[in-house]
Amino acid sequence: MSTEPIELTESQLAVLKHALGVDWRPLPYRNGFKAPEGHADRDTCESLVVIGLMSRTETVYFVTSRGFQVMFGAGWRAMKARAEE
């Protein structure tokens, strides 16, 4: 797995946040983004699939483990522990 930083567009970041629910809550509580043909964010989701940060079924996109790592990095465990206190 590459350790090079990934630069995300604002749209890509917004899709990842929404898929995980962290646009509403401090910790992820879901993993899914429904974007059927014609959806305004479908191209953004597909761009995240190409770089390995999302996978998909026919209409639903999921953040991959690499996507989680990019979103939360090494601070993920600490952030989760603080939220559980």
C-alpha cells in the first residue's frame, strides 16, 4: 500500500464524510453512499473507486479500509477512544 499522501477534492472529501456519517456525527456510524446512474455525485464516487478509497455494488459505494486510513490516519484510534470515554 502506498504511503504517499492523497490529495482529495472538496467533492471527494464530502462524499467520503457523508458515506461514513461524519458530516453529522464525530465518529463513523455507517458506511454507504447510494449513487445510482444519473446521481450528481456518481462521477465523484467513481473517481474514489479508481484511487482505491471506495468500492461499489451497482448503486451503493462503500469506503474501503484504505479510505478509512486516508480519512482518519493514525489518529483514528485516539479519536475513537476519546469518543468512548
